[in-house]
Amino acid sequence: MADTNQLPPSDFDPWTQVFTLETSDGEFFNASMADLDAYRVFGVRLSINYGTQIGASFLLLLVLFLLTNRERRRSWIFIMNTLCLAINVIRSTLQVCYGVSEFFHPYTVLSGDFARVTAHDQAITICGNVMNFILVVCVMVSLSLQVWVVCVTTGRIQRLCIMAFTTLVALNAAAWRLAVTVVSNQLTLKFESMESNGWLVHAQYISMAIAIWVFCVVFTLKLGYALVQRKRLGMSQFGPMQIIFIMGCQTMILPAIFTMFEFQEKVPELGSQTLTIVCIFLPLSAIWAGVVSKDPGVAARGPDAHHRLLAGQMGRTSTSSSTNQSNKSHFASVKAPDTPYSPNTPLAAYKEKEDSQNGSFHENFMA
């Protein structure tokens, strides 16, 4: 009688052992514990990745509705920002649904047998791809609107040239995303993988990162130049323009960093965070700038600046008079005594002209 308690060889590793599975037509194939472990890790990371995108987008969507005035809810920038967040929630939810479909069943993944994949599972995957394309289009439209608002004070020919160039860049990114959507949906219907078309996916991510970077460079440079001019005139208070400049720099740098993760084999799923970052940063900058524009004293510099910020948010109506008074005294202390500003000086007149030009920018952007 054979010994059933025979010990495995000394070099045997149970964590990577190979086992045999049988297909529906009676054939056998080998799989390993390493394959199952990679399947487990990828599923958890995929769920965390898109789950965080759902939570962040949905939370900011609620905040955006609560903190935006009813009049500004009719602006195109607010509509596009809201639409981007809502579509991103739907897109991420559909991507999470992939993890509970038959496409992600352990046997389906290991064997490549799609016999139990239903039309409903295919429809979820196809809808997720379509929502990705729609989200890219909405993000590009939102960026175009914000560049148009920033360039409202430039000359007509210069503004048209800037918009023509940025529009071509946006159309290029949307075209690559459309190509990926079409090819991916066709392969989904055939139960084939996008592995052979990886170059197309990478090109799409690169074109989208370049488009976001170009848009952010345009309005970051425009705002940076305006801030330098205002600082030369002594208008150095931290306000909406500084806030939008900071968020513009973040929107230019962070999506580019997350796009690079798409080319890393260890964390390729983080590439999907690029669109979510843009969807979050655009309305977040508007909310922050809107708070400061309503109460300039909140943004005044000084040793108690953080106290004024908290007081302005927790008790704006009760502390507005004291905040404005402290703000006046603060600016009076930092003003040079030998260069007093009066309504009759040319510098004051130029500052009033500059404020009137930037007024339309603040009113349009703070939507």
C-alpha cells in the first residue's frame, strides 16, 4: 500500500504551488497560488482605487451645492464642474461593478472561459468605457471655459489664438479617448483583451496629460503675470487670484504625476486618478476663492490669520465688523508712510482700473 503521508520535497513552497482545474469540456489546465494571490491583490486595489474616487467626488458634489449661491448655480462653469463630478461618480461606480461581474470570477480569470458572462456584464463594461469618454469631454469643456474667463482681459486676437490652440489640444485628447472607447467596446463584445492595444491606451493617457498641462500653463501664466503686476502696485493681499493660481499649479503638476503611474507595472490602476484630481481641483478652487471674495478679511495676513479664517467660517455675520476693522488696521500698518495713496494719485487710478478689469474675472470664475 502506497504511503499517503509522504512528505513534499525540501524545496517545495506551498504559497506558490500549482494545482489543476478542469474546464467545462473536460480538459485540464494548471494554475498556481501565485496567480490567485495576484488576482486577490488586484481586486482589492481596484476596489480601493475607485471607491476613494466615488467618495471624494460625491462629497465634493454635496459641498459644491451647499456652498454655491443660487445665482451662481446658473453659470456654465458651475454646471460643468457639477457635471464632471456627477459623471465621475457614475464612471467609478461602473468600474467597481466590474469587480462583482462574471468577468472577474476566479474561474473566468484563470481559465479565460467567458461562457457565464452575461449581456448585462458586457453592458456594464461598455457603459463604463463610454462614461470615461464623456468625462474627458466634460473636463476639456470645463478647462476651456476657465481659460476663456482668465483671458477675458487680453486682446481679441490673442484670446482667439489661445482658445484655438487649446481647443485643438482638447480635441486631440478627446479623439484618443474616443479611439480607446471604440476599440475597447469592440473587444469586450468579442471577449478579447486590450493587451495587444496597450500602446493606444498609453497614447490616450499621454495626450490627456498634455492637454491638462497646456490648459493649466495658460491660465497659470496669465494669473502669475497679473499677480506680479498687482504686487508691484502694492496690492499684495492674499485673495481669489492667488488661490486660483495655487490650484492651477496643483492641477498642472499632480495629474502629470498620476499619469506616470499608468506606465508602472506595480500600480497601473492609479492612472485613473488623473481625471478625478482634475474634477476635484476645479470646483475646489472656485469654492475656496468664493469664500475669500465674500470676506476679504478672512484672507488678510498677520499672526492671527488662521483665527480670522476659522472665525469667518464659524461665525461670519457676528465677526464681520471686527474682522474688517482689524484688516484696515493691518493694512494701515504695512503701508509705507512716505508713499501715501490718495484718490488723486496716478497709482491709485491705475489700481482702480486694474480692479475693474479683474472684477469680471472674479465674478465669472467664482461660480
